Amino acid sequence: MSRTYNRIDADGHILEPVELWDKYMDPAYRDRGPQIIIGDNGKERLLLEGKVLGNPKGLGRLGAIGARQGAVAEDTMMYADGRRGGFDPHARIPDMDLDGIDAAFLYPSIGLFSGAVEHPKLAAAMCRAYNRWLADYCSPYPDRLFGVAMLPMQSIDLAIEEMKFARKQLGMRGGFLRPNPYNGRMLDHPDYRPFWEEAQELDFSIGLHEGSSGGMPTVGVDRFEGRGARHIISHTMEMMLAALSVIWGGVCERFPRVRIAFLESGGGWIAPWLDRMDRHFDDQGFNDSGLTIRPSELFRRNCWISFEPVEGNLSVLADYIGPHKILWATDYPHADGFFPGAPDLIANRKELSAETKHQILAGGAMGFYKLN
């Protein structure tokens, strides 16, 4: 590509228009697609396969970027009133230009709940509809907007089929999974072997992305009542378990060209987690992994991790894992995102060298998504 990439949002989001499911979904499943309803508290919620999902504060938060700065009132916003760039690519580009962002890789909002679907073919129909719409969303700006495919992991065969479609027909460079278990299987489960084989063969990046109130098994949330505590737990701890699964469980060693990223879970946990895996690898009393390569080396070969721009330990971790293994994100247009100003929070750090900043702001994402 001729464009120079200096700032890449590795984990932006879109807002799925309500009409997406009617327009793009297989008619056989259209009446079973996601629906926005009004909950008991008067807030918008998502109805999907008979389950009511989403933040009790309402779906309006999904488009309430600027809420951190008090620029919008997230508690009163409706979903349809969300930031226009979430729905419309032509409105998104000016927002990206405000921050000097050259490219954005795009993940779902409502689609983060797709893992809660129990019927595999319904999940596949949802993913196909979403991916086709996302390709259309990105098409006016093919060197700036890049869709990340939604995959129906309820069925490994259907997930592989969708991965092939996304790569070969839509030209997408990667797909996303929830880190939570699908059908009780961790990512290193033997059933996943054909999936990882195909991801490696297709040169297809896999981004792991959690979603709150998403109707999937979530470690630790049963011990706390507050939304804040549950959010702290779900995003970080589910990702820690996913990292343990793909590294200690052998996925990275068996598939040396697979690329996996741990997204929107903070990054500070990765150093002690890798160190703990390494120490268990070195201790023959604990090393039941079957690995021949140290876990930290497998991470540096196969994995990337996203830091929030405000994380204080970013500079320390850049030295530990290498700045080229770090991603950053705006989380645009979600309420807890950073806009405007996210990339400047990194670019203005005096303790980072120019090369380190370049690797964090662009190099890591170029390596993970093969944008070169």
C-alpha cells in the first residue's frame, strides 16, 4: 500500500445499524436476529435468542464517546443517537483526522454479544450478515478502514467456513473471538486444532475481545455485585485465562505462524503472567505443559497485547515485551473510549524514544494485522 501509517487504532468499534439484520441476514434467520427493546428500567437492551443482554444503563453507552470528558450525557442517550462515525464511515474519517489516525481496525458493538447465541446456524447467519455489512462500511476508504470478521465459534466447522469467506471473499485480514469459553471449550481444546490450522494457512490474525454483560460464562463475576468490579474482572481475567490457554496450552508452539492479540483488557498484567508461566516452565515439578519453548518466547513470537493510552506502566512493559508487540486503541465510539486525544497520550510521553513511540503507535498493529 502506498499510504504511510504512523498512527493505527488497533481496536476501534462500529455501531451496527438497526436495519443491518433485515437487510443483510439470510431470510431463514431474519426474524431471529438481534432486536433492541426497552427494558424494565426504561433503558434500551438487546433481545437475542430470548435473552436480554447488555448494560442495564442502556445501549446508548455504545455510542457515547466523550462521556469521560463530560461532553455527552451517556445515561440519557439512545442507541440511534450514538456518534455518527460509528454508523457512517464518511463521518468517521473526519473524527480520525482530528487525532491524526491513519487507519482503524474495526470490531463490533452489538456483535460483541454474538457469543451468547446457542444455535450454531443462527450464530453463523448473524456473523455472515455482520461481515458483509462491515465490508460495505469499510469499502469507501479501503486504505484507512479495515473490518475484523465476526466468527461463529459455536461450531468450529462454521467458524472455519466464515473465516475463509471473510479472507477470500471480503479481503479481511483478521477475525475476533471472545476469550470466554464457547461450549465449555478453552482455546487449546483439541476440537480447535482445525481452526488454528486454517487461521495459520490463511495468514489470518485472531483478536481476542471481551464484552461486558455478554451472556457468556465469565470467571469471577459471581463474587461481586457492582458493575465496576465485574468489569475489572471480566476483561482482564478472561483474557489472562485465554493467554494461558493459547501459550501454556500449546497453541502458539504448535502453530508458529498464528498471530493472536489480547485486546481491551489492559496490558499491565502480561509481564507477571508471562513470568509466572516461565517459572513453572523451568520448574519440572510444575511443568506439565509439554512445551519445548519458554512461554515468554512464544508470546514474543506469536502474540500482541493492547494497552490503554493512560496506563502508567506502558513504558516499563515496552522494554519487557518489546514496543513492536504493543497495540493501542481509542475504543471509539464507546463511552469509556478515548477521543479525542488518545494517540497524543502516547506520543507526548517524554520517557519514550521516537522509535518506541512509532512501534507502539503503528508498528505493532502493522505486524499483527500484516499491514505492509
